[in-house]
Amino acid sequence: MSAATRFLVSGKVQGVFFRASTREQAQRLGLHGYAKNLADGRVEVLAAGDAGAIDALAEWLKRGPPQARVESVERHAADPVEAGSGFAAS
């Protein structure tokens, strides 16, 4: 059964290839969902798939790509249906 999690990532996470890097990580892990910028400067990530893969993505989100400076990662349960297919970075 597929699990899903919504992450809200705060810090210097916009304009540093965070979304594209998140998409690459998620695709490597076989996850579906998206990463998108929010108006308040955070990045929202919705990931659906294997629970272990979601946990691995969660650990990566705490660091992000080299240019990012992650201050916090909030984690919330989500509906796997919201993730769609593939992984988008918009």
C-alpha cells in the first residue's frame, strides 16, 4: 500500500535548485508527487510511494542540495491520490 507525506521546508530553499534536486532524489527513490515554491519562501513537497523511500527523502530534505540552507522540515500525513503520477517540480 502506498503512503504519502507532505513536507514544508523552510530556510534558504528557493533559488538554489531545491525543487529540481528534490525531483531527482524522489525519482531515484521511486516516489510520485511534486515540489513547489510557496509565496512565503518555503518549498512544499508531496511524496507518495514506499514508506521507507519517503523516510529516505525526509532525511535528504533536512540537508537539501549544496546551495540550500534548510532550517526546518515539517512533516504531515497526506492522501496518496494527491500525488498523481511522476514527480513534478513547479
